[in-house]
Amino acid sequence: MRALVVLLLVLNLGFFAWSRGWLDRITGVPAQGSSEAHRLQRQEHPERIEILDAATTAALTQQTCLELGPLDGDAPLAAAQAALRASNLVTGEWLTRTAEQPGSFVVATIRLDNAEFRARKEATYKQLKLDTEPLTGLPAEQPALVLGRFATEAQAHAELASLDKRGLKGLRVLQVRAPSRQHYLVLREADGITASKLRGLKDPALSVGFKTCSPATNSALPPVAAAAASAPLIAGSAASR
């Protein structure tokens, strides 16, 4: 009987200590665990909690197609892909849209260092109703006048031959831009939070910035079901901007 009384006393003292929270760390069962006051005490930075309205919530959950580009060449593409992997913001595959950019060739005059000679040339071309513009992008070949721009070297040489038949001398074909490949990294579905974080990345490899997918990108992308089963590469010069 005496042992039972002692046991009940010990149990009551234990319950009293637990109910006051003195044994929380020992038992791992907080006496105030289910109370609102205890939950508020355990909050970290409660001032950061913000109640969002329906419109803001919808904007954050809305799926948006994002693209990064243009990336001129394969090296910038690889650098951007590495930066995105390091960010850990997106776990799925990025689609790659590649557009072939043609070169640019011009029919231009020789260097026109003499101002008087240049004025006579301009007067001649104006009399023949030939449009001209200053040559840019090739400092070593300037000053000079451009009489036409062409996508291929063959087209430029054909125009040069035509002008030569008309008695126009001192002309040449120059390449002002080499053919290149432009890449766009495409994320088909990004929610508002992910899109905001992606646009906030400061890595130099991503400096071209993220934009909402262009109509060209949307038309080039396969349906979602087909994209899931295909390789993440979409190529085509028709998709270039």
C-alpha cells in the first residue's frame, strides 16, 4: 500500500513537471505543443509571412513558357546550360531551339579616303539611281560605300558582275558577317515563382536574359506529349528571328 502511494506521488509530480513544460527537452513531447501560442513562439521570421490575394496566387501558379537567347554559338550555349544546372531551380529538361543564321555579303567600293573622289562617286551612283550607304563593321575597309547586301557570296558576285557590265569600276565583294548558329534555351512551363527566380539570376552566362517565348518558339515546339518523349533539340532556320 505504501509503495502504491509513493508511485502515485511520483506520477503526480512527474505530470506536474511535464505540464509546466519543465520536461519538454527530456520527453520530446512539449506540454504546450498543440497550443497556438507555442506555435507562434516557434515561428522563424513571422514578419515575412504575407497573405496573398486570389489574383496574386493565380499569377504565381500560372505556367509560362520562357526562353533564354539568342546565344551566339555552341560555347555560350554550353555555358548557359551549366549555369542553369548549377542554379538548381529547374529539375526538368530545357529544350534547345537552334536557328541557322546566314552570312552577310556586300558589294562595296574601294576605300574612299579622298573626300573629293568620294563626292564624285556618290554623284555618279545618284545619277544612276543606285542607293548607297556607308560601310560599317569593317574598320580596316572604311570609308567606303555599300551598293547592296546579300545573303550569299554568289549573289554578291552576280551583282558585282552586273554592275561591271554597266561600266562601274572600283567595286568589290566583302563579307561583313560569317554564317552562325543561334541557340535558344526553352522552358515550356515555369510557374511565377520559378520565372521570377530565373530572371533574377546574375550569372554572366545568362546575361542575355529570360523572356516570354516568342511566336517563332511556340510554333517550333512540339506538343507537350511529343516533347516528353523526344530528344530536347529542336532545329530549324525557319524559327530564326
